Amino acid sequence: MAAAGHTVAIAGSGNQMPRVEAQGFTALPTSEPRPASTSALDFAPLTPVVPLDTEVEFAENFADKGARRHAGVVGEHLRAWRPDVVVRDEADLGTAIATEAFGVPCVTVLVLAAGLLVRPELVGPPLAALRAEHGLRPDPGLRMLTGDVVLAPFAPSFRSPDSPVALPERTLWFRSAAPAPAPRRSSRPRVYVTLGTTFASASGDLFERLLAGLADVDADVLVTVGRRVDPAELGAQPPHVRVERFVPQAEVLPTVDLVVSHGGSGSLMAALAHGLPSVLLPLGADQPHNARRAAELGLARTLDAATATPAQVRAAVGAALDDEAAAGRARLVAEELAGLPDVEEAVRWLEALPSG
């Protein structure tokens, strides 16, 4: 949008605003900055993840407490900044209410790849109460979950047919990055391990169990643990295992054969964009649903993050590296993504919207 000559402001967590400003955009904080955590990695055992629990937690945090907070603070930004259009991620339900109350067009960007985390029966009651507080008409069909226009930066085939949220006719499936470059893989298998930017520091003893299992895998292994985790906390590793805080995924993915991850929508779709199968260990949020969908499509093997043993990790990674059928299915998803319109088409959709 900025490259097309438009003025762009980005609203978000106060901690993220310096990064927004460093990129040259107007920053609209939705919270006060909080001190960064300096705590060491907590190696406590994990509890099993129950998909229904993640759906209830989402409703409590994003349709109730978070929505109420964002409806107020984003409403203040709308009055002060007066945008012509607002683009919100689908989990930001407070902004959907604020834009409707303010009368400004709002476009929804999907961030939940499988489309199974948002349960209308759970988010409906708190959203109905919040709509009433802001003087909005009832929305029994929960049209506000998507609005009239949706931008979907995922492979269409990955969204579950069981999703309870129907997408509107005006949905643009697009790729948010250039098609993945040709792979630069070596004769020796290579495995990339990531638990994302949010869940890595709350993964308990999972990194320890992953590393113990990967120590006996005949492959070169790169493990990224996040900026808040010191690799030294995980001890010495065998020569074929390298542990780093952070390595740009765009540099890593063209060089590997398999991704081991938590199944976050971004991490999983990035792997598929490069035609890579996965071993998934969901830790929360939409990850159990993404893992379920990936398994249904034959794109991944799934382990329980709370109970997976090193032996199970070793077996799953070894089997996945030998599974040419799964690799072939992942390459088909990469071709599907590469064939989608690029982000310039999304810009054109936004430019065609009537201003508020």
C-alpha cells in the first residue's frame, strides 16, 4: 500500500511500535510497552493441548477481554487518524466493532490457516454484549467475523471444509510473498526445527526432548529457539545439530527437506510454500487444528508436544524424511500457492473499496 502511494499506519502492541516506526510507518499503540522478559527457559513439563480448550480460551481472550479493550482504543485511533479503510486480522474482533461503529470500511485478513479456531457458539454471546455496549444492531449471523471482503494469504485447499465460519463471495486468495526459490538441498538430509516466536519460550522441556531425539537422526539439524532463549541453556549438542536463537526462515527453508514445528499458521504455510512436509507438535492457539488439517491432507505427522519421547521424535522424523508421497503432496501445495495472485492484487482490492 505504501509503495502504491498510500499513507499507512499500523496499530498494535506497544512493544512492537518501535519496529513499526523503524519501517517508516505511523505507529498507533494499542497498549503500553512492557519490559521484555529476561527469564531463562522454563523446563517444566507441558500439559496436553486440548483443541476445545484452545477454542474456549480464544473466545475468552479475543471475543471478550481483548475485543473490549481493542474496541475502545482502536476507536480512539479511528477518531484521531480518520482512515479511509482498515485492514484487521481475523482474530482482532474489537477492531471489527470499532470500525462498524465509526462507519469505516473494514477488510479481514485470515491468520488462522485451517479456519477451525473461531467457534460462533463461543464467541457469539460476548460479541453480542459488546455490540450492544457500542450501540450496534444485533448480528445473530455473526457477519462481523469476516465482513464483506476477506484477504486470504493461504492455500485454499488447506482451509478445512469443517470450518464453522463461511467466507464471503468477495474473498481473495493470494500469496503474500514471491514464489519460493528453487531448493538448494544437499545429498545429506537436512531438518529445520522451530517453535515460533511466541511459543518457543513457553515450551517447557520440549526442546530438550526434541534435541535428544534428533541427536540420533542421520541428518543435519538446525534448531532455532527464539531471541529470549540462550542456546547454552540446552547444553552441548552433537556435531550434526546446530542451535541458534534466530535464522531468517527465507534463507533456511530452500535448503532443508523437513520442518519440525509447533504448527503455527505462519510457520506451517511457509514450509508448504517451499514444498516441505512437516512433523508437528502443537502447543496451543490454532496449532492443533492446523496439525489436524495437515494430517488429513497427508502433509505432516503429528506428535503430542506434552508426551512425545525422544524415541518418538526420532521415529517420526526418520519416517517423514523417507516419505516421498508426503513430500510430493507438499510440492503440490507449493504449486497451488505459487499460482495465486500476488499482494499487488490485494492492493488493488483495497483501492477499489469505497472510503468511509
